[in-house]
Amino acid sequence: MNTLKRMVLLGAMWATTAWAQGNIEINTPAISQIKSSMQARHTQLAPHYASGAVGLGADGNVVLRDANAVPLAQRQAVQGLVAQENTDRAALYREIARANGHPEWEADIRSTFAQRWIERAQSGWYIQSGGQWSRK
Amino acid sequence: MTNAMTRTICLMLTGAALSAACVTINIYFPAAAAEKAADRIIDEVWQLKKEQDSKAQPEGSQQ
């Protein structure tokens, strides 16, 4: 009887551990809200990724790397978009870490995202690696 | 009687030790799971899945 209890206990613990290692929680109201805000902004940012005015930084942020590529009249608006995007991104990384009960994962989540944004960028967009910009 | 109690205490201690071990395992950053989560979010933010869908349905409204 004791052996059975022990096995059930071990099984439950193993399952918990496996679950904890296999999943990252991203379905929270806070994360959804940030996601839709970023999604709405993307339609405005996309032309600037394509022109090379805005690039994907190695630190998980977006960077206004060539302000001259933006017409003067729009320059301030684009600066605003970049700032808002980076605020949302910082909040996203923080919220994911918090939603998983590990606020200290924030930096790891940021660097994971930095790699994935760059990896999944469309060709023609500018990406940063080792301080250097290159066109994908 | 005493024997059963000793066994119960032993079991509880083992359980506590294993719980502690599990907590220790979980402090490691699950890099592979984080990559998958990042990809799911990137798909949504950049609407990468939607583009594929709208190719299949040319009439799909894009705002």
C-alpha cells in the first residue's frame, strides 16, 4: 500500500515538473492587451522596417536607425511609434516572466524574443548583431 | 504502531525533499518553451498566420 502511495506521489511530482518545464504561460489578460496594442501598431511600423528607417535591435527593442529615411513631417510620429513599441515590448517581457512566477526570467525572455524577432524578420528589414546593422 | 508512524514520517520527509527538488529544477529557464511562446506571439503581432490565411481566401478583409 505504501509503495503504491509512493508511486502515485512520484508520478504526480514528475508530471508537475514536466508541465512546468514544457510550457510558458502567455494567455493572461495583461499579455493579450499588450499583444493587441503591438499588433495595431505594426501596420504603421511595417513600412519603416521596409525602408530601413527602423531596425530590429539585438536587445529585443526596435531602433530608429536612419531618421533621414523618414520624411521630415513624419519623423516625430515615427519616433513616437518606436518609443511606444519599446515600452510595450518591455512590458511584454516583464509580464511573461511574471505570469510564469519568475520575474527574474525577464532578461532571458527578452533575449529569446530578440533572437526570434530577428530570425522571423522579413527579407529587406534591418537587423542588428554585434553592434552592426545588416539588411536581411 | 510505532513502526507505521516511522514509515509515515519517512514518507513525508521524502515527499518534502522531492518537492524541494522540483522547485530547484524549475528555476532553470526553459529556453525551448520560451522560443515557442515567442514565436506564437510574433505570429500574432506581425500577423504572419493571417497573411497565409488571406492567401487562401483572397476576399479576406484586412481592415
